[in-house]
Amino acid sequence: MLPALLAAQNYVHQVIVVNEGQYDYANEVQLTPVSFGTFDPANNTYTHISDIANVRFASDVEVDDQNIYIAADTLLLTFDRDTYQAVSQTTIKGIRKIALWNDQVLLTRGEYGGFDHYFEARDRDDLSLVYMLDSISGPQYSGEGIAIDGDIAYLAINNGFDWGNYVGRLGMVDLIAQSYNGYTDLGMNGTNPENVMISNGAVYTLNNKDFTGSSISKVNISNGVNEYTDDVASGSSCGTSAIVEDVVYYQEYAVDKLARFNVMSQTIVDTLVNSLSYYGMVNDEINGVIYATSTDFVSSGDLHVMQHDGIILSTIAVGVSPGNLALDVRMNIGVEELSGQYSLSISPNPTNGVIKIQSEKMIKEIAVIDASGRVLISQKVNNINVSIDITDLESGVYFVRSEIGSELIVERVMRQ
């Protein structure tokens, strides 16, 4: 038997675009509904999927191997990432940003008047509450962005709804112990952090201070020390931001410029003076581009595919106020024989039930994947033998992905 098939390569299947719409706060009227759609990078096309009723705005979106998760005003919603059918929703007043870790959805909260807690973990499947950290044992103030490194969640804590009383803290949650590890103070110049980014052993925050200027802070992951907080804009706060290797791209509000800050040299590399006023941004490291959005907040919005040097490759109309983006990354099942170092066998194959996978080297994790790249079954193994029950799958060809050593090995299996 041949010793495995080519480890699959990742590709960006779609970019989920969440449009905030337009809400008239003075008259309490929704002028344009919140909605979401999908951009296909291969065909450069955008498809409107659905409006989201009974919410004033949206604040974040994430995608995993099954669902799309959207934070919108007072709701956390999930939609199937292939059919876009609604899966579940739950009410969470003041939900801000979300992140995915293992089988949980992590979220920050913030609202006028404050809450008794500002951090929650929810079950990915039914969105039920797993645990929360109250404002005594957990974060004391409202938060924004979340980034995860290993089993630690880093939170931008800003007290953002108490005007003039902003704080600058990078909170740390131990996701295994379900406990708060305290925070790193970003200093007087690091108040009102908005976005959290992780790169090369450090956490970076974009801080909006008092909205008359902005700064970037660096916190060392190994010791929690705030190594620097540098001003990057004066007379203007900053909006969307993203990190690409050692460079933070950030949008200055008042001057409508996209600037770049090198986190290693602590210098503003340049300002892309011909850039648009971007509202949302996400880096696509697979294709080496940035997806960025612009809008007039009233009647239109565009999604731009931008090179890292600021050159726009394409622009396509989306919805009003497209401020939140997420990449749906899948596995491209390109199959060819390997002469590789590992021996892997699956039996029986074809099967109508349980398959047994055997390897000469430790199997770390197993996943069963369909032809579209959708992960149907996933489990950690840490053994050289494992049995997987695929009785519930429909007849057809599937792929078994095994993590062995530092490689991902893929084998076909036929479900009769």
C-alpha cells in the first residue's frame, strides 16, 4: 500500500462581509438593515446572503469549519458556512468582539451604564454559557478586541463607554483554568485600546487614547511586560488595523490615510497618501493581500482587494457600512502519492461503519473531511492506533486527515 497522500494546502474559500447598515439613533429607526454576504476571491464576486432583523448594528464576525458567528448589538448568531441557514442565536446585551477557541466562543462586552461582567465563554454548538468572569474576579471594565495565543486570551480593556474615563489595559484570561490572570497596564499613553494583534511572541494593541491621537503598544508574551507605547497619530484617532508580519497597518480617521508602523524598528514606515478611508480590514496571508472596506455610512460600501504596498487590485460593491470581515479558510484536497517517511493504513476501506487507522508514528489528531473541505469529524488522538465511526455519514468519498509529526497526511476512504 502506498504510504499516504499529499498533505492538503489551505485556500481562502470565501470572505464573510458583515454590513452594519444604518441606524438613526435620534429617531430610533433602522434605515438600512444589518446584513451579511460572501465574497468569492476566485471569481471576484459578492453575494448578499441575508439581512439580520431587530439589531441596530454589528460588531464582529468569525468562521470555523462549520459555522459563521456574528456579533450584532444584543445577539450572538450562527449560520451554516455552506448553506448559510440560521443555526442558533442567543441574546447577549452589549456583545462586542468574539474569538474562537477549542469548542468555545469567547466574547467581550460593553455598554452605557456598565455590566456585572465583561467576558464570557459560550459553547460553540448551542451558544449556552460555559462560564463568565465577573467584574470583581475578572476584567473590571468593558472591552473590545480579543486575540488568542495558545491557551491565553488577550483582551483590549478600555472602559470605552464611560466617556473621558478610558483605561488602557491588556487583560489575560487562562482558558484552561477559566480564570483571569490580571492585566498589563499600557500606561497613560495607551488608553482606550481597540484592536489586539499577535505576532512573533508579542501582543500589539492599537490604542485610540481620547480620540485626538493614537498609539501602538507592545507587550512581551513571555513576561507580560509592556515594552513600549508609541504615538502613531496626532490630531486624529485610528480606526481599523491589521498586522502583516512586522508591520501594523492602521487607518487614521480625520486625515483619511492608511499608515504603516514597523513594530521592530518602532517607526512609521510610510503613509499611503493615495489610500481610501478604510472601515474594516483583514490580512489574507495565503494570497498575500489585504481585504479592506470603505463606505459613506449611508448608501454604499465597497470591498477592496489590496496588495501589501497599498495598490488596489479590485473593488466590488457590498452593503452599507461593511466594517467586519472574516476569512473562511479551507483545505484544497490535491491528491498525489508520497514517497514519505510515514506508513499509514486505513481498514476496512471501503467501509460501512467503523474504520481503523494505524501508523508507525504517533498520530496527534484525526479529521474526516468531505470533498468541499468541510470538517465533519475531528478528535485528538496521541496514539498510533485510532478507530473512527463514520456510520452517520452518507455514502461517498471522504478524506481522513492525520497529523503525524509535523505533517498533515491525507488518505481517501469510501463510505459504502
